[in-house]
Amino acid sequence: MNKETQLWYLKVKGRVKGPYASGLISKNILLGRIHPSDLLSQDKEIWRKASAIREVMPDVIKYRNEPNYKERLRAARRWADERESIREVDDNGQEIHYEPRKKVTHLRIKTTGIIGLISIIAIISGLIFAMFKFTPDDPLAKINCSAQAQDGMLFYGCHLQRKIFNKKSIKNSSFKNALLQNTQFRQSSLQHSNFDYANLSHADLSQTNFTGASLRASDLRGATLTATIFTKADLSYADLTGAKASKIKLTRTILGGTIWFDGQVCHKESIGRCQQ
């Protein structure tokens, strides 16, 4: 199977689920929903531990021996989780809970007489209608890693190494968790696109427009950043070590926790320039 469209079956406690895209597997490993010791297979015959399959292990976990690993891991988990609270375990095995926003846990309904009964029926009917009408489509069905690049594309978790996207308009698209090593985006328009946790190491991003884009915890090591525009972009916790930069625009760019070109870490409140 082509790496760009890899699908994996998951075996947990003897039960087989899937298949799931590589990017979705990586996200759930990052969030602790899939354990590195859980088994994965592409054919349901040969099973391997997730930790032994490099292409599904999140990059932030691969580099656990690098400086600021814990901070980057915690930030990556917060951003990757679509829920309002996150469960983590510290070095001592104690659970860490981020406080969620207050939720409505129950709804009291006056049930006296016929009016109360009608109210209950109306609410239940409304909930059933909402479930069918507003249940989102399966996001995996929308991912086509071999599709032509254009605005509004979904390349979540795709393997797009060494691809050429020069002079393309790919605005408002998602490359979250994608593998983009050595990929070329020269003179491309990527405004408001999502590159969170993407591996862009050694990519050519010369004259690329990332205005308003999100590149949180992305890997930009060794990338070419000549006249690259990061205006109002989010580069927090991104790794810029060894990137080749000149004439880049960082107007109002979020740089909290960013690993700078020289390996220094930017202060958490850095905006527009790296404060150390």
C-alpha cells in the first residue's frame, strides 16, 4: 500500500477495529488513547506494536531526549485534543487534569400532568432529530492524500514527502500531522492553513505566505525560509533549529516556546520576535 494512503487495523484486548489513517493513529497515540504497546496491522495477519512502527509514532514522542520535551509534549496534547479536558500522567504516575469549562450536567423538567409529558416527548424528539441532522461525516472519508492541491484541502496525516507544491494556492487547508520532509512550497499561498505537528524539516518554503496559519509544534529544522511570510501566524513550540532564514516576516507572529534557529527557546510571551 502506498504510504500516502496507509490504513491500519488496531487490536486491543483481542478486538480488531479499523482501518484508520496513519494520522488518526498518531493523534490517538499522542493523546494516550492508543498505547505504544497496542498492536497494529495493515492486513490483519502480521501484527506489530505501535512503538515499532516509526511512521505512526508522533514526532514529539520520537525526540523525547531533546530539551523542553515535556513542555512540547504537554502543549501538543492540549492542542490535539478536541475535548474540554485532558488526562495526563506525570513522571510519578499521578494523573494530571486540566480543568474543563463548566457543563450542564442535568436538566430539570416539570413533569406534572399532560403538559409535562408533552415537554418530555418534544425534548426527546428534538435530540433524536439533532443527532441525525448534525452528526458530522466521517472525517476519514474526506481525506484524499493524492488529490490535487487547492484551497480548502484536507491532507490530515498524509505522507507527502518530496512533493512539489510550488506556486499553488492551498489556503484554508489542513496539513495537520502530515509528513512533509523535503517538500517544496515555493511562492505558494497557505494563508490560514493548519500545519500543527507537521514535519516540514528541510522543506523549501521560500516566499511562501503563511499569514494567519497555525504551525504549532511543527518541525521546521533545516527548512529554507527565504522571504517567508509568517504574519499573524502561530509558531509556538515549533522547532526552527538550523533553518536557513533571511528576510522573513514575523509581524505579530506567536513565538511562545519556539525553539529558535540557534537552539535557544523563546519566552512563552514572545510575539513578533524571540525573547529569551
